[in-house]
Amino acid sequence: MNINKIILKSLLFFLLGFWGQSVYAYALQIVYPKSPNTQIDAVSTFFIGSTTPGASVTINGKEAKVFENGSFVEVVPLKDGFNRFTIESKNGTEKDIFTYIIKKDPKNTQAVPEPELIEFPKNEYLYASIVKNNTPLRAQPNENAQRITHLNTDTVLMIDAKKGDYYRVSLSPVRKAWVRCDSVVGYSTINSKMLATVTDVTVTDDKLYTYIKTPLSFAVPYKITETDTGLTLDLYNIKENPSDTKIFPPTETIKSFAINNVALENKSTYFIELNNKLWGYDVYYENNCLILKIRKTPQIDANYPLKDIVIAIDLGHGGDEYGAVGPTGVKEKDINLDISLKLKEMLEKAGATVVMTRTSDCNIELYERTKLAKKSDALILLSIHANALADGADPYKKHGTAVFYYNKESFELAKTLKNTLVSELSTFDDGVSNYSLVLTRPTMPLSVLIEVAYMIHPEEYALLLDENFRQKAATSIKNGLENYLKSTVNN
Ligand SMILES: [Zn+2]
């Protein structure tokens, strides 16, 4: 064969091969890892995908379990460096082979040097105000540290030191917190403490809420804590609060209310005991007036517990945000949408008013979702999801129904929902967990996030794809809400 013939043959082969490939539909589909060349720094990852039902799948020669609908999920360990995986699907004479190269960086054991703490000269403070709502103050200068409180725009902070990307905030001479430097805008350095004065504290009511209003000379940081009987509110950088000697009479919501001013700590503490359980609260500034808004106990009819109750449903993800993707490629956002639409119908039939964060497949920002729920005066906010795991975990060990909450006031709701779902759906119990998420952090409405089942557990995925199961899941969520509301009637 002369050289020209070889070139011609190769060209033909290339063209035919190219053409052939473009029309050939692979039976084998891999939805995760997302790319055949990728980096994953975990002890293991998983291959999530599907093939023709009945076909066999091997990963580096090892047989994978293929489920009835063709789904497979296989955990594979990763070693440092390059990991090569050959995934082969065989169905009679049909054969698909994919190769994945996954790079894993060795664990960086070198300690990152701690940034230096720069304390400002004694009695010198930088005053700065917060630029974004829901800014956390943390216990330590790092993003994983515990959140002490969340503050809104224009709250004035007294700063006395800097460490790395964080400022140290002086809440009182004995209490410090940390805020990211880029969360505040500095406006002056003063050689003395700037403390706020309270003029008068009032308690008022409307149909749904009780308001405790504190007019201040400027917006200071605060911290609210749920107690067993109500709330404690700490106001920092306070000079004086003449209302600490005032006697507040009890109201429909408030059993007792007293203020304790600790001048030495520049702190004013409000002790609020409630007549009933907490149904939600919110703290915010209107100009320089701090408002603590407490939800009144709702009227619940034990026979029709959802009657006239406003429920906000947040449909997890949407639009460009797919959420988790199941082995055959179905997206979590679509599962969430369907369960939520079914739930809406069930709740409305039971007499509730339902507010949805989306009713179609579209993008919505996380904070827009909680804002909408709050604006609608909803009593309860449910965020509906289907779960997945990060690399390093094993979906055959961790799966089932889980409910997340963040604030103590929402714990009973989370627990009742999880128990109802697990018992009615016969799913594995994945527990109730305290998780700090945008959709679990609101203190009003009561907020929980439901993970109905796992998208990446093949049997649970098959359930999520089943219309009857999704209907049952919606019914169980409704039943869980009813169980919870009923349980509060005699408390
Ligand atoms: Zn989700």
C-alpha cells in the first residue's frame, strides 16, 4: 500500500468515524462526575448514570449493580494523583466504553500561617456600618465559625482590631465578635466609645403581631436568643436605657417583660416571657428604631388544623439551577416542582392559603424566596427538595427522608414532619438535623427544609420518578403539617 492510499484510507476512516459518532446514541449515560477530565479532592467519588435496562456495567472490570430502570450508582475510591476509570456497558453485542481521568491532589498538610492580630491603640475605635442585610457576626475570624447574630444594613459597629480579612467588633468590654472587612464600610476613627441612647420602649399590637419598639440615637448591634419560655434580646453599645425602670403590663402575647441595663458592659437586655410557644419573630431597624416583631398565636381548629393558615412553599432550585441530577438525567428541580404543585392542591383543599416561591421552571434568588414568605405573613415556610451527597460519602449508607431546621422554634415542626413522612412513605429515616441554610435560617415564618428522598440512591430515585409516590409524599407533608398544628392546640 503506498503512502497516498494510506492517507486516503485514514481520511475516510476519520470522516466515517466522525459521522458515525455524531448519529450514534450511547446506551451508557453518566451524569456524575460531570466531566471525563476533572479534579475531585475526596477519598472517594461515585459514578452515577444509566444504561439500557438489562445491560451490564463494569467499572475498571468490576461489575456495577444495574437497577431495573437501568440506573447505577457506584462508589469508587480515589488515590492521590491521576485515577483512570474505564466504564463499560454491554448489552449483547452492543458495547459502550467511556474513560474518565479524575485527579486528586494530595491533602495539603502544611498549616496556613495564622494572620496577625492587629489591635488598635487603647481607646481608639473604628466605626463602620454594615452594607448588606443578613450579615453574620461570627465567634471567630473565619467563615466556618459559629454565627453569633445577623445584622442588617446601616447597623453601626465599634471595631477595635483586625485579623486577616476580619474586623473584631466590640459588643461590650467582655464580648467580641468578628465581621468580614468587606461587609462594612468604615467612616471614622474616634478616640472614645460612641454609645447609643434609648429614648423610650413601647409595646403595641396589631392583628397578627406584637411589636416591641426601641428608638435609639443610632442603630447598634443586637443579638436575639430563643429561651424555653420566650426571647432574650441583647442591645450592645448602649449608654443608657431609661425604660429599664419601666413596668410593662402583660399583653395577649407577653406574659412578662423586663429590661436590665448593665452600664458597665454598655449592654441592655430584654427578658421576654411569652404566654404561648414561639410562632416566629423578627428583629429589624426602621430608621434608628429597633423593632422586635413577635408572631401572635394563630387560631387553630383541631378538627381542621390547616383552615385559614398561610403556608409558603419554596420549590427548591429552578431555571439554571438544576439541583441534584438522578442516574437517568431527571433533574431535582422538576421533582420539587411536581411535589410542590401537588402539595399546594392538598393544602388548599384542607383550607390553607398557599404562597409559592415559583410555579414554573425559573430562576429565583435564595433571599428573594425567604423575603416573599415573610411578606405574605406565612405561618410556616417549607422548602421542598430531593437530596444528594458530596464526594466522599456513600449513598448506600446515607439515604432516606431528612428534615433540616436551624432555629429552636422550628424543631418540633421538623421532627413531626420527618416522623410523619418516614412512617407514611416507609422511607429510611435520615433524621432531623440542625443546618444553617438560607431557607432554614428565617426566624419568621417557622422554617424547615424537607429532603423527601435521595436523587442519587437508585431505589429512592425510582420512587421519586413514580407519580404515585410523589402524590403520597405531598399527602404526607400535608398530614405532617396537620399533626404539628394539632399538637400545638393544647399546649
Ligand atoms: Zn435541593
